[in-house]
Amino acid sequence: MITHRYSKDHQPQLKQFMTELLCVDRGVPIFDSTLDGNVFDKTSNHKILSRISSIMASHGLGSGASIYVADAAMVTQANLEVLGDTRFISRLLATYDACKAAVAEAVDVHRWITLGELTQLPAATTRSSAEYRCYETSLNLYDATYRAVVIHSSFYDKRRQNKLQKRIVDSQKTISKKLKQVAVQYFCEADAQAAAAQIARYKTSLHQVIPITTLLDVRKRGCPPKGRLAPTVTRYQLSWEPKEQTQAIEREREIAGCFVLITTVAASGPSALAMILIIALMIWRLMERSMRLYLKETQSILPGWDNKPTTKPTAYMISMVFMGIQVVLTQGNRYFLKTPSARHTAFLSALGLDDRVFNLPKCRCKPIIPQLMRSRG
């Protein structure tokens, strides 16, 4: 926000302000303040961190119930001390030695976990979506140990890739400049070998020089004797070939595609993650099974994609059907912002439910039991 102010001579000047927000649930603001437009992010982070406990408490959240997600400006010694036990996730600037060490470890160990494409929207037809990999380690910062997750993006920060390309070009220029001072012909083999050994040391972290020595017959000065071949002497010709160090360049290219997330949020163990996956899969399949049993028992159909009738609804279809349901909670009671449609009711019935499931936390479904099982008692 920009507003006017007046100087002593009553000439209007412009002063810039900005609004600081503390948000939850993917951008819902719960706290704001107006700051001078020239304030540093690190300073504003420090102030909000000093108040975050009381702000969270006012919304019924105790210690450990929230995770503070902030950009890289949050990571300073003062801010980390103020955070205390507050869980957080942020990005660590590449200027930190700990960040460079974590990235180097991830690239050298090369035990990436493939995450694939994370975008929620389809990419444009002219380009593909970025693919991500991650590697978990730990790092020490200001005498404290933090969990670090190194993320590699196939499209991360083109500026870094351009900077690497400039380094490659500069590396080759540096070697070429040194090689201009090297003689190309030598009278004795020892001198040629010494020069070859010297230029082989002209390598950089991205290039090396491959020297090549060849024999060259050079005609002596003066006119050759009549009727005889011109006498020659042996010279040693030195040439070279600047060559990229492919592995080193690929390593730098991989490093350029990395950034580091620093956090105090503990990772879930493999067993816990596996159990969550199994429970989710069980619920997913039970929803489909329940609906299809209901349709079979009642000899009915459901309005599927584009409202076309179907006898084989899927769990994904359910998630899309109920995407528009909105419920507001006020004074302990839940209300629909819009009454569920006939299509919603049909799917709820197939699940053994009705619209009370959205308003009554203890509402339970009516199990769909096949006829054959009922006849057996």
C-alpha cells in the first residue's frame, strides 16, 4: 500500500507501507499488521515470532500444534533462538556453508528419493512439468542440529544454470589464455616433454588439457645439394586439446538444481507411513465396494461422469462429486452454505449415509450387507 505524506515545505512525497500477514490453512489470514515498506524481512520475522505463541493460543492452539512456514529470511540466529520449541519449515540460503555441505552430500551419495511431478495443474503444452527428488540429512547451524531435506528440481532456478554455463565458458577462456604463452616447437624431446607436463597442469575444476607431442621433420636452412634431397632435422611439435571434465560439470549442474529445506518437524517412520497408506487404501476401496454392493442389491444406478448412469462408481468419482460441499461452523453448530443436490443425496445413500454426516460428527453409516450374507444370518 502506498500513501501520501507531506514534508516541511508542504510538498507531497510518497511513503511505502506493506501489510504483514500470518496465515493458516494455505493462505487464510488470522493476524495482520502494517509495516514500513523499508523494513527487512528478517526484522519482521523476529517480531512476529515473538508474538506467535500468544496468537496461536488465542485460537486454541498450544505448543507443538502448529508449524511455522516461512521463507529464507526467517533463518537467522536471533530468529531461531526466538522460535524455541515452535516447529518450523523454511529454506536455507545457499550462502550458508551448511547448505553447501548438505547439497554436496546429497549429490555425492546419490541416494535420491523420486517425488515425480508435484504440480496440481497441467503444464503448458510447450513445456513439461518439473520433476523433483529429495534426500534427507541433518545439518548444524548456530550450534544446533536441524533436519535438512535437499530438494532437486529439474527446472530449478535457470539463473543458476546460466551462471554455471558462464563458469564453463570462463574456465575454457582461462586455459586458452595460458596456452597462448606456450611454444609449439622444440629442438629436443626433453624440452617438449617438460612443456607437455607443464600444460597438463593448466587444468581447472571444469576443464583439463590433453597434451599431444608429435615428431616433425623440418628442412635445414639454405639450398639443398644439387641432385640430392634437402637435409632435414627433427623437431618436436606440441599441440593440445582442452577437454571438459564431464563428471565434474554434471556434478555442478546437479548442485545448481538443488535447494535445502531446514526444519524441526520430525519425519514419520516407514512403518507409520506404511500404515497410513494401508488405511487410506482400505477406506478408498471400501467406499467403492459399499456403493457397488448397494447398487447391486437395489438394482439401481448413480449419475456418474457428465451425469451418465453408472453401476460402477469409483472412489475418485465420490471425491469429485462432493468437492463443492461447504459447511460453516458457528457457535458449535454446523450449517450448509448450500443444500446438497439430488446427486449428492444419491451418492450418500449408496454409502449408507445421508446429509447429516456433514453436520453431526458422530454420525455413522448404515453398512451395506449383501443379500447372500443376510440369508445366512
